[in-house]
Amino acid sequence: MKTIKLTAKDFKDGEYTGKHDLSNIDGNLEFAADIGVISLKSINVTGYILSNAGTYIKAGWGIVSFLSISCKLELSAKLRIFAGVCNWRKISQDDEKIICGKLVSGEVAFGTLEETGIDAPVDTCDGKTVEIEGIKYKLVKE
């Protein structure tokens, strides 16, 4: 089964501008980390949907996945979300899972929702700059 991997280059101001038809994917769909909030009219895949940290999926009307949905942070849709509606093989309970940090909006019409929670970001000094007696220093984590 093929996997389509989308990056920030596939989006402009949060709207999908890539070449793939996301409403009819025969395979898996993965979103890279740190894309930000992305808005999609609908997603329909025969495999899984994976959203990495820093990428927030906001679907127009709904999300349909023939197998599981996995989102590390927030998941939202205007109407309904379906996972595990595979029609070519017998599905397992894992195929029906909708795993996300938090479901912000949308109704789970088919599937089992598992909210894992969202950890507060850890603020570190890594990469920040300080100035001491006119000299700038870049802080690094050891």
C-alpha cells in the first residue's frame, strides 16, 4: 500500500495546494511535523492517517478512513469522523481506532476514540540568544 507524505510545501496559508486528490487516496496519508493548522475539505483514505507533532488537521465536512486515524495533537472536523470502514477485508478493533491528543470538534460516527492528551510544550533556552556585556551568546542544550 502506498503512503503519501505531505509537507509544509503542500500548503499555503493552511490550505492544501498539493497535487494529490485527498478525497480519494488508495493508501496511507502522513503529514509532516510543524506544518501548523491545516484545513481540508475532506480526507478519504484506504489506509491510515498520521499527523505528526505541530500539525493540526481541520477537515471541512468530515474524515473517512478505511483503517485507523492517528493524530498526535488536535483533530477536528465540522461533522462526522469514520475510521475502520474497510470493505475489502475483515477489520480488527485496531483498524477502528481514532487516536488523537484531543478531539476538538466533530462527531465520531464510526470507530473508537482514544484521546491521549496533549502535553504542555517544554520551554527551553536552546537556540535563544542572550547578551552579556555587549556580547551575544547563543544558548545550546547539553
